[in-house]
Amino acid sequence: MPANASAEFSRRLFLGSTAAACLVAGFGAARAAGSIKPDAKSALIVVDVQNCFIDGGTLPVKGGAAVVPVINKLAASFQNIVVTQDWHTPGHASFASTHAGKKPFETTSMPYGTQVLWPDHCVQGSDDAALHKDLKLPTAGLIIRKGFRKDVDSYSAFVEADGKTMTGLAGYLKERGVDTVFVTGLATDFCVAWTAMDARKLGFTAYVIEDATRAIDLNGSLAAAWKQMTDAGVKRIQASDIA
Ligand SMILES: [Zn+2]
């Protein structure tokens, strides 16, 4: 074998092993299980895992209860956990019943833009608005309540639907040195998506743990949300990716 053929053979071997290493590191289609290890700068955000969004609630998300054991297992990997709670006044502006002639899942125009109208849900202090009883989150330090102003909805845990009123969550996380958030909960295409995209806008690295969420999927809203999240730099992972 001429010397240069041997060199060529070595180069191919090298390229082959580099490609394999890239796949393992997650550059390819598959990410190695348990390859992401949350640290002190990471926070798990558990969005709206409340009775209202589970079967038997006022605005049930299909399969919503299935996120509870997944999130409980993930909780063991996080030193920081934040929980959010949809917390509406009676007669809230996001309720179809508040608008004459409107039905749930229709839209209306609000001063801050188009608002989807929902069945009455998650009214402050009701059992419906309570967190799911099986959630076990030992390191959860904060519950952010949102949507509690009568005339403004809030899908996002960071910024209300007017696009300018901060909930304080970004300040809380930054003061605690958190730079990366992992978003879970309900529903993927509304409160989870808006929370993850606002996290990116506010300078956080943001992951959505897909199998720790469930979607409403209203008129293609799930596919649209994933497109918007991907465009915003939100990373889509599975619970098995977390160490
Ligand atoms: Zn709501």
C-alpha cells in the first residue's frame, strides 16, 4: 500500500468517528439519553398543571394528567423549580361568557390584540384553579399567578398579554443566577409556548420538554407554536434527555 493510501485510509477513519461523535453529542437526529444535566443555573418551570386543565376540569387538555408523573420525575434533577397558576377573576376578559354573543374558542379583539375566548376556567380560589394534587415538587420555591387582572389575559409566565406588564419572574430567576429554563406543563401551544418564547426574548436559554406537556391544538395551533418556538431558538427535547 503506498504511503498516501494509508494516510487516506486514516483520514476516512477519522471522519467516520467524528460523524459518530457528532451524533452522540446531539448534532444529529438523535440526542443521547440523559445528555443534559441541569445545574444551579437551571430552573424547571411547571406551567398551569391545575385541575381546570385536567380531565374533569373546566378547560381540559387532552391527556393533561399524564404530565404529572413525568414532571415529578424531572423534579429530582432540578435545584430550582417555579410553578405557575392561571388565576382569573370571575367574569374575566378571556372568558367567552363575558362577551355577549360569543362562544368558547371564538376570538375577540382586545386593546392588546386578538384574544381567544375560553370557557370560564381557573377562577381564583376555586378547586378548579388548584394545582393538581399529585404534583410533587420538593424544590419549588415560587408560584407565579397570572391572568388575575380582569381585563388582561396572561399565557406567558413572564409577561402579561398586553406585552409590557412583567410578572417579575425574569427578575426572580436572574437574581438567583438562573440563565436556562426548562418549560413543562399545559398547554404546549399556549401558556408553555408563550413562556418559552418570552424566556428567549428575555435572554434565557430555553428548552421545552415535549413529553412533559400536552396541547389544546386549536385550528393548527400546535404546529404553529412549534414553528414559532423553533424560530425563536427554543430547543425541543424529551424527558429522557435530562440526566
Ligand atoms: Zn386562562
